[in-house]
Amino acid sequence: MKNMLKWTVAGLLTFQVFSVTAQEVTPNNQEEFNPIMYRRSSVYRAAIGEPGEKYWQNEADYKIEATLDDEKNVLTGRVTLTYHNNSPQPLDYIWMYVEQNRFTETSRGTQTTPIMGNRYSGDTDGGYDISNVEAKVGKRGKASSKHVISDTRMQVFFEEPIPAEDGVATVSMNFSFKIPQAGMDRMGRLETNNGTIYSMAQWYPRVAVFDDVKGWNTEPYLGAGEFYLEYGDFDYKITVPYDHIVVGSGALENPKEVLTATERERFEKAKNSEKRVYIITPEEANDPSKTRPVKEGMVTWHFSMENTRDVSFATSKAFVWDGARINLPSGKKSMAQSVYPVEVSGDDAWGRSSEYVKGSIENYSNQWFEYPYPNAINVASNVGGMEYPGIVFCGVDSKGESLWGVTDHEFGHIWFPMIVGSNERLYPWMDEGFNTFINHYSTVAFNDGEYPSTLTEGRRNLGYYNKKDREGIDTYPDVVNTRNLGYTAYYKPALGMVMLREYILGPERFDFAFKEYIKNWAFKHPQPSDFFNAMENGAGENLNWFWRGWFYGNGNIDLAISAVHPYQGNYVVVLENRGDFPMPVKMKVTYTDGSTETKELPVEIWQRGDSWNYFLKTDKQVKAIELDPDKILPDVNGSNDSWPSTIYNK
């Protein structure tokens, strides 16, 4: 019986080793490596992942004047849009967004919000009052007032088409709306001891994007889906009560009219200081009427911003205001600014805000692409965290690590999607995911790692990947379960980028490709296929299997060591892909003499099937083998990642 047992074991081992030379006969997995989506070149979008030779996008320039009534909480204004049709298509009409209409009882957003509410609940007693619409082509074109408002969209018609390629049209209108207190966690009003803080966004009618992929992008403003906007130049004026301070996207054009001589002197000092300088101190914020250059009535603050997709502003008589210099890699300077109420002005809270802004902007500028705007302003707000060009709104109660985290995240959005102008309403992973990815490295770098980042620890959140109701990254934001949004839009795509950089490509190849993507699509409109093509061309790697498995699939990773056999003085390591898509293999081999080495196998081993025998040549005795020793991959079954299996739990 013992001899029979020995023969059986020997026979099994011989069969397993024989499979080293017979692997080709197993069914292949070629489908997992085939191209994903339509990614061919056109004159508009090159296969290399760059804009094509005839790439175009339309331009939207705005002149806006608005006045705040702080007793009725109403903003009233007039907007004039100058629209440049650079497309090859004449346009009989344009679509605009009127997103304050979200704050009505009958809006699609209100009617698709659960009864118990969610993060994107908002007031329902608002909405736009729009009048005096006038649209015309060229300087002498016949004016048209024809328009149709449908929920958060507005179609404006012309008497004649806007010519293709270089046609220009103007659209102007008056608007007013009640400022919501609860503005879907994107804008609104915050009551403080010294007055209301108004965080103003989506505050003027703005044109939708007309592109070469969909034509007009008219998805309604519902909730989780954010924005997709054209670039252009802005000139805007905000008239407020005399005791208010206004901070806004872009540059302040009339400081002599709205700031005292002392404040202007402090402002200039802050622009050149590495440390925070007060423009309005906590003591002065308690009685702003004593510090304003005008003692009654209304004052107009004038701002401008070039080549931006949007502008926002904040205003209050309760602001403490400080700033510091931002150093950019080209030698240019920008300015970090923070405004917040006295109640949170301590150095354990918003007193460090400008330090955080400065650290965040300098890191992203040095690592990825230089910050393009003259100011970077952080506003203490009723909004938990929301980004706009050059200005962000962050929760007033944030402090310490949480204030750093939300500040760094919201300013990371300057790169995605303010600089790289992707479609947030359809592809949140291209802004939230990419931003969460760069936030990790910024946090690691800030103040020598003062605050922790755990993004590279891929196995911290394995519970989500085993949930039956999990959803994929490609799920539209307004469709995804709000409990899953943090994973589908933020964490999972960010972890995918970490895997791509730290596990699959390596930092050198990844960084070159990613920076090329940012540079080539700065102030333009990339699609997912453009990103995929850019990364593959820049890194020199076919990544179809990764895009399909991680970004456009909902499966899991499960690499396994099923056996290790001595063979001809060496070893055969039997590997298996028990997951839903392939992944390269990294193995840490530990020998009995205490030495270690890392072996790397390419993803192509899985093209021939889900099992692979690796011939480990060594003259040493193997003590243990471990897959993914840095635990970057969210492998859903860690118990089969090592040999002997007990090593995983040590």
C-alpha cells in the first residue's frame, strides 16, 4: 500500500511538471486582451491620444454684472455671451444651462431625489427668472428672442445660422434667482456670528458644450453629475453692500475702489510672503464697517479671468482674509488666499488654510502641470467641498487633517477637470478618480507626511469588492447608488491609477505618459478613449486588458499560488488566475538563508489560460513565496497569495 502511495504521488508530480511544456493546449483568454471601445484615429482625435490636426472646440466669452440683495437673499444680473463657433457645422441654435432651475419642486433633480433625501438634496423654492433674451449672429444680425427653457436647459434660436469655423454670435439676457441655503452641497448660504457667507456657483446662464463626439451635451443637472463647460474669457462685476468682502475666480481689477490702503499694502505683502499674512484680521472682521473704504451703500468688485471654463465667487461681511505666495516651477508666482469667519480662525483650523493651499498648488505644479491662475482661494462654507476655477468651497467645521484633505482634494480638481476639461456629468472617474490619485502623492509630500495617506494599501477596502450590489466605474454618477459613488467615482479609479503607476508600468513610464496626457489636453475636451490611447502610446504598453477589467468591468482580482514543487534542483511555482481578469505577477521569494529576490511575470502569461507554471531557477532552498508583497492589488482572496499559505497571516 505504501509503495502504491509513493507511485501515485510521483505520478501526479510528473504530470504537473509535464504541464510546464504542455500549457499551450489550454483554452486561451484572448478576448480579455482584445481592443476596448472604438479608438481609431480621426482628423479631430489622433490615435496617439492627442488632439488631431483638425481638432476644434468652441469658445465662450462672458461679460456679467450682478447685484446681491442680502436682505432678500436674491442675486440679480445680466449676462452677455459671445459665442465662437469653431466647428465645421453651422449652428441654428445653441443650448445653455440654467442650473438654478434645479432648485424647484418640479425639476427633474428634485423629482429623482429619494424621499428621505441625500447629499444632493436642495432647496425647492428657487429657480431662475429670465427676461430680455436677445440672440444675434455677427454685429449686424437680426435679433431673436426665441428660446425654450426645459428644466435646467435652455435652447436659444437665431434668425440665421452661426457660420461654421469662425462664426460669432452674442446672446444676452437678464436673470435673477433666490440664493438657496441648501445648494446641493455645491453652493449656498452659511450663517455666522458676523453675517452670512454666500458661496456662489452655477449663478449665471452658461453655454453647453458642442463637441465632435456627441454634438450638444445636454444632460440635465440632477445631482451627482457635475459639469462639462466650454473655455473662454470672463469679465464680471459683483455689486454688494459696502461692508462685504468679495473673493472670486481670477484677478481683482479694481483694488483701489474696494480695499483700503492698509488692505492693499497687506495684500501686496501676502503676495510675496512664504508665511500667512492677514489682509483682514480676526479683530477687524468683528466690525467690518470700520475697515471698509466706503461707509454706506453698495460697492462693485470687478474681476477677470482668461481661458477658463467657469467663474465663481463668495461674499460676506464676516470674512477674516489672509494670503501667502505660491511658488511655481517656471519662476512665476500665484497667491494662496483664505476667507473664513472668526469662529474658526484658530491655527488648529482655518488659520492654516493658506498654508494648505500653498502646499497643494506647489506640489501639483511641480509634479504634473503648472498652475495657470493668479489666485487660489479657499472659502469656509456650508458646502462640504466643491471646486471651481481658482476658488473652492470647503466645510467651515473642517480642521487639521480633514481641512488638509478637503482643501487638497478640491484644489486637485484644478487639474481635473478645470485644466483637463473632461465631461464630469458622464465620466466622473476622469476627474474625481484622477484627482483622488494625485491627492495621494500630494498628501505624502506635504510637510514630510504630516497627514497619512492609505491609497496604496489596496486591501484596506476589500469589503466593497465582495458586495453583491457593487457597481462599476463606468456607471453614470446620476444612476449609481449614492452609497457606491465614493468607490465608483473616487476610490476605485484612483486605486486603478496607483496600480498602473506602482505595479504595472512603474513611475517613470507612467509619469511620462500621464504628463503628456495632461499637457496635450490642457484646456481641451478629452474622451475616455483619448486617455486610454495617450497612456498606451506614452508608456508603450497594450493595456486593453486593464481598461476592460478595471474601468469597464465589475470583476475582481484573485491571483493564487496553487503549488510549489522541487524540480531538477530548482522549483516549479504553479500560479493561477482565479479572478475575473488578468494581472501581471510580482513574487517575493524568501530563501532559507534569509535572502530575498523579486520575480516579475508579464500579464501575457494569462493569454494562454488561467494557469501558469513558472520555472524558478536557483541553487538555494526556498523558504516562502509571496505574491504582491507590497499589497498594492485589491486581491479579494489573500489566503492563496503565499506559499506556505500561513505566511500571509504573519
